[in-house]
Amino acid sequence: MNAKIKKRIIVGLLLLSLFYFYFLTGVYLAYKIEISDVWGSVFNNDMPRIISDFYSNASDHYRTKVHPIYVLLIQPIVKLINVFMRNGIVSIIFFQSIIGVANICLLNYILTKITKNQNKTIG
């Protein structure tokens, strides 16, 4: 096997395992611990509104004046995931797991580009 292919397989397995870890941790925290009560004091008891903003058209979107395009961009994606998951909370956790792994991919890409550029300029 080529070294590049081995590296991509290892990175792919690592990202898949991180997604799995994020997803299971989120589901555990959502159903075993009352997460809205735990984090309510931190977010000024605004957690139920934030969760309903993700997947409900009928929720009270009074805070969209602060971030007006957020609900328009995120809600359709979570609703599409909700078609397959059939549970709003699990759909949100799935979406957040995807975003977490995408951030790790972006960080890996940026750090790889930085180190390649440094090697070319220094050496």
C-alpha cells in the first residue's frame, strides 16, 4: 500500500471514531443527565429555546434579531437529518458531531499547510 493511502485510512478511522465519540457522549448527556437543568444556570435558562430553534418552525424566535441568519441556515439541515433520525434532540447531537469533526478536519488541514510552507521557506 502507498504511504498516502495508509495515512488517509488512519485519518478517516480517527475522524470516524471522533464522530462516534461525540455522538454517543451527546446522547448520553442528553438522556441520562438533564442537560437543560445543568446548563440552565450557565446560559440563563435559555437552553430549551436554543434547542427548539434548531428543529421547530413553531418555536419563539424572538432572539433572531441578534443572529438573524442563524436559524435560516441551521434549521433546514437539522430538519433534513430529523427525517432520518425521527428525534429532534438526536438530530441536533448528530449535526453538532458533524460540525465538531469538520472543525478537526479544518484544523488538521490548516496546520498541515502551515508546516509545509515553513519547511519550504526555512529549508
